[in-house]
Amino acid sequence: MGIGKLLKITKEVVKMKFKKFLASLCVAGVIFSQSIVAFAAVDVYFDYESNNTMSTANKAYVDENENAYLCGVVSQDDDDDWFKVRTDYSGTLDVLLMQQDNVDIDVFLYDESGNEVATLTGEMDRIRDIDVRDGEYYYVHIEHISGSQTTEPYKVVLMPNYSH
Ligand SMILES: [Ca+2]
Ligand SMILES: [Ca+2]
């Protein structure tokens, strides 16, 4: 089966006015990075502005059958991106951050009440086994620390685990 068949771009993505080259870079990066993560099917959610606060977060969903990719760009001019993610299964979730060498990004995960659940830093970082419940919301805050993101968007991969 070709990787193209495995990529399901959401309707929300189609509606977004996002620079095409960044979107294609993101998808290319997703195809590449799928080789190092566990699941075949993916949903891709692109950052669209403005999303600089918890209350203006971009929406995303993760269920037990698909990895969800949050893709976008942060910079000196756009320090913060927020996503509001609904988990459509009960189990655990792994969160993986992928970014370029020359950019420093931190990622914070909050529960619905705003309590910090996990933090990811560094070029590639992975948090395992976060307990999640069906129908709950989580916030993912991507914060630009330093460096410029010129050739590739960040990717935050949300990987469901329901086998344990
Ligand atoms: Ca952004
Ligand atoms: Ca933003």
C-alpha cells in the first residue's frame, strides 16, 4: 500500500489558508517520520493564525486508530501556537516533538482545566503513557524559544495507545 493512501487530510485543513509550500513540507515530513512511529494512518492538522492563546486554539482530534500530527511554524514574530485536542478514546497517549536542529521549541500539554500534564523540549523528545479519556480535551501549547524555522515546520505527533 502506498503512503499516499495512508494520508488523510482533514476537511479543516482544506479550508485553511495556509501557505502551500509549508503544507507540502509538513506532509513530506509526516511521510518521512511515519517510518519511526508506530501507526500507519495519520491525520494532519496545520497551524492557522491566530492561535496565540488557549481560547483561540486550533482544533484537532485523536482517536485510537490514527496518529494526529500538529504541524506549523513559530518564530520571533509568532511565539505561540495553541491546539485544542479532543481524545476520542480512553487509554494512553504518547506525544513526540520533531523540529529542526537550528530552532528551539518547547511544547506544553495541559488538561481541560489548565493543569500542566507534560512538557517536551529539545530537538526530539517523547513523553509516553499520558492517561487520556474518551471525549476529554487537552491543550497543546507550542512555544518558540529561539532560532528560525526556515525550511521545515515543527511536528507534534500524538500517538494513541490502547493496548495497555
Ligand atoms: Ca504559527
Ligand atoms: Ca500563533
